[in-house]
Amino acid sequence: MSPTDIQKARVQLGLSVADMARMLGHSDLHQRRLESDPDIEMHRRARPTTVRLLRAYLDGYRPADWPEYSRPGQAAKRIDAE
């Protein structure tokens, strides 16, 4: 998956960078690195297990801790639950 594909998937799922990072099991910074241009030094390629999990989310899989406030198809901002 390309960085653009990963970012589009996050938007399609309606998750913020922070929420996507949490759902994939890594830090916000790592998520930003996955979505960065490959020509930028900070860029990181997604591991096969990360891509597989992201594809499962795109296919409709939702774990019990999925954010209730996700807005599929919209660039999401983090909303802290009260």
C-alpha cells in the first residue's frame, strides 16, 4: 500500500491520525511516517501485517474498541470522549 492509499483508507474509515495509529497498534508519529511521501527521510513503509489489518478494516471488520465517533469518508479530527 502506498502512503496515499493509507491516507485515503484512513479518511474512508473516518479516523484521525491518532485513532488510526491506536487501531493499528503504533504511535501517531509512525502513522504520519506511513502517510508521508516516500522521498522524505522520515517515511516508513507499512509492514505486511499492518496492511492486512487495514484491509480488514476496509472490508468491514470492527474490533470492540473501534471509535464510535468515526465518520467514514470524512477527514476526522480526534474527539475526546467525556
